Amino acid sequence: MNSFEKWYCGSALWRYLTRRELLPWMLPGSSLGDHLLELGAGSGAATMELARLASRVTSLEYDHASALKLSTRANHAPGRANVGVIQGDAAALPFPDSTFSSVLAILLLHHLQSPELQDRAFSEIARVLRPGGVFLAFDIPNAWIHRVAHIQSTFVPLELATASKRLTAAGLSHITMDSRSGGFRIRALRVA
Ligand SMILES: C[S@@+](CC[C@H](N)C(=O)[O-])C[C@H]1O[C@@H](n2cnc3c(N)ncnc32)[C@H](O)[C@@H]1O
């Protein structure tokens, strides 16, 4: 991540937008169940709100310093004993099969360094979801403004035209994708 992304994703504005706009757009119609896995949690813009909505949250983050910081925050947040933070890679998840009732990824997919790693992450998501569990993602399209915002960072935008085929190949079904200004959401179920 470059300095702009670190600043923006750690800002009170992004936390506010995540809580007030993004999650209310992503979550309706989906049950998070008893154990949610959050992938690419970053500074935790969504984490504490998710902890309010799900009985248990495991937040995974690749960057060691960010994972440590979020873990410290979660440990000190009153009444949030249901959050566990772990350092790890979304493309090689350190969990047994069928562990989670839901998986959520906000602005993670374009940070995976190649389409092959994205496919590996989709397979891992399907593997760790219980049958019938839900995968929810929000990400940004291949637009000049996002390419500029990711100078000196990773930006591998997901091709929406082929995304459904790739998610199906990974073992997900009932895939829906739709966009609104600024980004798109994905919902998919682990094949029962
Ligand atoms: C743009 S940030 C979004 C953070 C957070 N979801 C938010 O909305 O503020 C993307 C995050 O994904 C993390 N990330 C990148 N590659 C990853 C991987 N392979 N596995 C897990 N996390 C990863 C980055 O370190 C970064 O914290």
C-alpha cells in the first residue's frame, strides 16, 4: 500500500463511510452466522462494526505491523472480546476446511498480486467456508482514478466479465455482482 492508501484506509472518514454506507449496502439479505472471517482487515475500518454484527470475528491481515496494531486495538475495545486478529495470506489461509459461516473482503482483491493469486484466494475462501456459507466482497474497478491512487502500490483490478466464471470454478455458486458509483459488490455462496 502507498502512503495515500494507508492514510485513507486509516482515516475516520473511511471508517464512517464503511459503517454508514458500505456495510449497509453489502450485508442486507446475508446472514454472517456465528463465525465471520474478515480478509485484508487493514486498520480495521470495518472490524469493530462487524464485531457488533457477528458473534465471532476472525480478522486476517497480511501486513505484520497492521495486524499487530489492529490486534492491540481489538484487545482494548470494550466488549469486543469476540475479535481475533491473525497475520496471514488470503491466498493460503491458515484454517481447516469448513471453519467459517461467512467471509468478507473489503478492498482486498485488487491487492492480490496476480489473477492467479486471486483465484487461489477464491479457492481458499470456498474451502474454509461451511457449505451454504456466504462470501461478500467490495472492490473497485479498473478506472484511471484508481490507477493513479495506486501508484507505487498493487492494483490488479478484478475483471467483472470473467469474475463469475472464476468464482464458480473455485466452488462458489449463486453469484451476484453489482456496481454503484465508486465500486462493486460480490455475493456468492459456498456450494452446499
Ligand atoms: C486497501 S486495504 C483495505 C483494508 C480494509 N479492508 C479497509 O477497508 O480499510 C487492503 C489490505 O489488504 C491487505 N492485503 C494485501 N494482500 C493481502 C493478502 N495476500 N492477504 C491478506 N491481506 C492482504 C493489505 O495489507 C491491506 O491492509
